[in-house]
Amino acid sequence: MPRILSGIKPTGVPHIGNYFGMMRPAIEWQHRGDAFYFIADYHALTTLHDPALLRQYSRSVALDFLACGLDPEKATLFRQSDVHGIGQLTWILGTLTPMPMLENAHAYKAALEGGAAAAVNLGLFAYPVLMAIDILIYQSNIVPVGRDQKQHVEMTRDLALKFNRTFGETFTIPEPSILPGVETIRGLDGQKMSKSHHNTIELFAEEKTLRKKVMSIVTDSTPVEAPKDPANSAIVDLFRLFASENDVKEMEQRFRAGGTGYGEFKKELFEAIWNYFEPMRRRRKELESDPGYVEGVLASGAELANALARETVRKVRQATGLE
């Protein structure tokens, strides 16, 4: 049975990009292998320095994951920081990590290109090493990721192979798995949906807030009566995630025919999103009423994750001569 590993960073309230890009694929994978999913609170510290918010966002991720269908009987959910040995192995693997690899990492290059070089800290620069250990410490076989995260899995493979060549066979070499069709989810402004772009649609926003967000999706100035191009429409792209194939085709036809304004299409998108998450919204309210259950799930998950991590730490220490 393959071991599946994935993580989500608690730097804000989970949004539909997180759901389709990571959470839903992870929930599907829980039926196909030994699934381990972590809340990446160490990674969050590269940008989030508010203790109360970190705790809030971490709990929100756990709640949302469970509400969306993660089954603690089939998948292990835990906080990254509850696993011992991660920091130790990150340092050890870092001694084999070449600087050019880190300088070529997407997140680091994006920070430099965006003019934020002064804000780059060691955590952001060494992010790929910690991510590699997140994967390797559990001897993971498969890593479900978005296309923009594929580079990190490739780096993980390179570092694991280098360690194995240097010190002997120690780490399992993982493979990425990318779900077709949802590699990039468009946000309110048409760019990739991202908390850093402030263009997200939260999973469980209140009805009024969700409606306002959907109605704010950026569109062009094409008049109501004129034909519109569905091929480059964020409205259609998002609707495709929630609607049937026939409903999407019907919307595309109405785009091309003209006579319907963007506002009407946005209302249809709102209804599709609201209805899609209705059963999950009910489940989340149930979970919120029992905070002890969520903490119990995370504690049990940490126990299982630590059992695997301890064995890997022992192998690495022996291989490197630390024991």
C-alpha cells in the first residue's frame, strides 16, 4: 500500500483553491493508500508572526479538512510542529543541499522578482529543504501537489537520491501526483487564487460575504447584449468546478449568444458554490461544537506520525555517523 503525504500551510482561512488543488485530491487519496496529511505551521512562520492567528488558522484548516470529508479512520491528520525530529533532519539534509538549488526555487525567485528581497528570511530561502523532510521523514511514496509545487517534489527526489548515494539507502524516493484540470484555480482578479493576492473565495464564508465576493469577480466592459468569450472567463472557469458538464456547456452557449450580463452569470456561480458546500457547512458546524474531538484527531495523528518519524531519524543518525 503506497504512503501518501501532503500538507497545507495555515496562513489564512482555507479557500476553494486550497480545496480543489490540495484538499479534495487528498481526501480522494485516503481511499487508495496510507495517507498522512499535515498542517504546515512551521512553514507558516516564514510569513506569519502572530501567535493567536497561527493557532486560529491551524484549527480552521483541521476543521475544514474534516468537514470536507477527511476520515480520521482512513487518513492521519496532524500538526507539523507536533512531530519530533523534523528540525534535526532538516539540518542534516541541508548540509547536502547546494545553494544554486535553493536560489532556483520558485518561492525565492518570486520574492526577488517582486522586489521583496529585504523580506526574504532563512526560512523562506531554505523552504525546499524543510519541505523535503516533510516528505522523506515518513518514507512517502506519493505526494499530491499542484503544478506549481511540482518543483519541490523534484528537489526532494534529488536530495533523497544524493543522501542515499552519500550515506547508503535510507530514504524512499517519492513521486508527485497532479490532479488534471485543477492545477491552477483562478481568483477574483483572474490571477491564480492565493492568499497573498487577496483574491480568494473562502470555503465556508457567510452567505452575504460569499455573494459579495463572487459579485466582485473582475470582468471586462462587454455590454449585456453583446456576445462574450467564455474561453477566458474566470466566471466560467470557476463554474466548471461546481457544475455539471451540461450546465457548463449551457453557460458557455449563453456567453456566446449575448443578451445576458456578467452579473447574472455571477449569481449562478454564487448559487453553485453555495449549494456545493452546503453539506460540508453543516458538518463543520457540528465539529465546531465539539473542539475536543478536533484536538483528539490531531493528537492521535501526531502519535502515528511520530512513530514513523522516529524510525527515520534513527536510520539517518546511524547512516551519517551521529549514532
